[in-house]
Amino acid sequence: MNFTKQKTKDLYLKDSHLENIFINEYLPAAPGDYVKVFVYASMYAEAELAMNNQTMAEQLGIDEKTVADAWEYWESMGAVRRSYSAEAGIEPAVEFISLKELMYAPGDVKPEETQEEPDLSGSEKKEMFDTIERMFGRTLSSSEVGEFLDWMDEERISKEMILFAAEYSLKRGKDSVKYISRVLHTWEGKGLHTKEDVENYLEETDKRHNDYRTILRELGFTRNATAQEKRMMDSWLDDMGYSMSRILEACGKTAGISNPNFNYVNRVLENWKNEAEKNGNDINDSDPVTQSDLKRYYEYLRKKEEKEADERLREVYRAIPKIVRIDEENRTLNTSLTKLLLSGGGPEAEAMKKKIDSLAEERAFLLAEHDYNIDYTDVRYCCDKCRDTGITDSGERCSCAEERMREAAEWKKTQKQE
């Protein structure tokens, strides 16, 4: 037995249907003319009758541009889908989307020819929506569901990331899709693509916020840091490379001023950085070597070297007494030669120079004969260019200064211990 039903041919005698999801979720927020276009065109779609924008505009008493704008709006809301013909001048075909299927049916509702295999099945997506609804304690609207689907299908954001972003937002008292979207896209912009990436980032961020609070407390502030202050503190920690203990030491310098502020601390840290770079110090050394310290270290080196040379000379004098007479005679000749040269020199000065050279040769011979190097009694400077003064004969800073600076840091520590 077959069953049939008489078909009504007259459009005015037919009934049109609107989904309750559309009436409750889409209609209230839509402009009135856009609703008129949607309902009127829906009637023709259900009756499978043709209609164009121009005729629709005339029938509804609106302009044709409003009709075109209405289709832009409904497509952006996910309620319709337009497809374009390759033939010029033909208006796009409008397909009304089943909003019930969009929310609850398995898989996507794209046309057969363009559908791609989704990462999640329809049941898995529904399970995710159920989880979010339990978290939020309310039912998701169809537009919210559409947003989530776009993130997964269009932007390829994983279910794990969406759920984690929803949980993160809820902990901050936010259950709006717009807020979750900002969270997800902020993470994406920072290159955070997995839950583990985000957890590591949040852990580091929490540590940085603790650093902010510590610095503010040290300066006597109980408020939160401003955006500019955060940038300044980030510069201290990241760009300049200061340790927290060194920053707090700089904050302590504000104890003597009437109005502690970040700019003052910043100047202190910049000065320390410049001084450290100039002297080759570690920027986080709380007791850096100053120019005065370096000068004292050079003086220490010279006295030490001169004392050691004097001890070697005494040793030679004991082993080779004849060198005592040579050195005494040499000193006398050098004194006399200086006086002669100041008065003009002459043949006598030349004779004295030859005698001094002769004594030097005799001294060298005696040292070698007793197994000493000829320079054994000389002062042994660490740097022959500046003779451990830090300044060359041309008046320039000696190249040994950087190495002496590092040595001075260790020497300074031993001086404190003594």
C-alpha cells in the first residue's frame, strides 16, 4: 500500500518553518530589515521557488543594498552559505544552514564536494561542548558553538587547547567566547601551540609577577606595577641581565632620597652597567673593581715585584761579592754622567759611557759564570709596556688593564679577608 499527500501549489496556501534556535539565538540581535530578508527568502527556499535581490527589495520596501548587506550578515553569523557562479552577473546562490545540524549533527555540514575530514568526529565535538557547558554551568548558544567549530575546523586549534583556554578563562571569572578567543589568539601569537607550551609560559609569567611584587615592596609600594614600570623591570632582568639580588641592592639606594621611584633605580642600574662594561666587571658583582681599586692593585704589584728583585739582588751579592763593587761603581758613574750631560757632555762623558758599558758586560759575565740569567736581578714586571702602571709611555691606557682588572677583583677579596 502506498501513501501520498496532495501538494499545495499556491505559495500563499503553504506553511513556512523557522527553527526555534534561530528565533531564540539569532533573531533578537539582528537588525530588523535583515530578519525580514531572512524570513522572506526562507519562504521561497522552502517552496523551492526562485527569487532575486531586486524583486525581494521591492516586495519588502527596502533598497537592494540592504538585501545584499543582509546576506553578508547572515553568512558571517553562520546561518547561510553563499556559492558563486562562474558566469558574470549571476547573483550567488544562498543555502540556508540547518542550525540544529550545525550544533548537534555528527561532522560538518559543508557540501559534499568541499567537505574535509575533521580532526574530531561529531560525537567528540559534542562531548567537548558538553564538557564546556558543565564547566560554565549553562548551555552554549548556537553562535558560541559556531565559534568553537571555526577554531577547530578553520584555525586548526586542538580540542586540548580549547578546553584549557576555557578552564583558564573560567578561573578568572570569564565565560564569554570573546574572552576565550582573546586568550587562544594571544597564546597563538606567542607561539604557544600545546598545553605544555602554555603551562611553561604561565609558570615563567607567574615568576615574573612575583619579581614585580618583590621590587615594588622593596621600594615601599603596595600597589600593582604600571605597564611602564613592568617594561622597565623587564629591561633590568632581560636586556641588562641583572639578578634579582642586584636589583634589590639598587632599590636600597633609594633609602636616602625623599621620593623613591623607578627612574632613580634605573639610573643606578644603568650607571653600574656602564661601569662594569668599561672595567670588564661582572654586572652582578655587588662589589665591583673601581679605577681606584685598579690603581692600588698596580701599586701592590710594583712593590711586590721590587721587593722580590731586591731579594734576588741580595742573593747575588752574597754569591758574587765582586758584583757589589760593580754596582756601586756603576751608580757613581751614572750620577757623574748625568751631571756632565746636563752641562753639555763632551769627551769625558763619552769615556764614562764606555766605562758603564764595560761594567755591564763584566756583570753579565759574572752572572752567567755562576749560572744566573743576566736579568736575574731586574724587576720583573707583569707588563713590560707600562711597567705595571696601567699607562704606556705615550700616555694611553695599557692593554693589560682588562686582565689586571680581573686579577684586582680576586686581590680585593683577599684584602678584605685579611
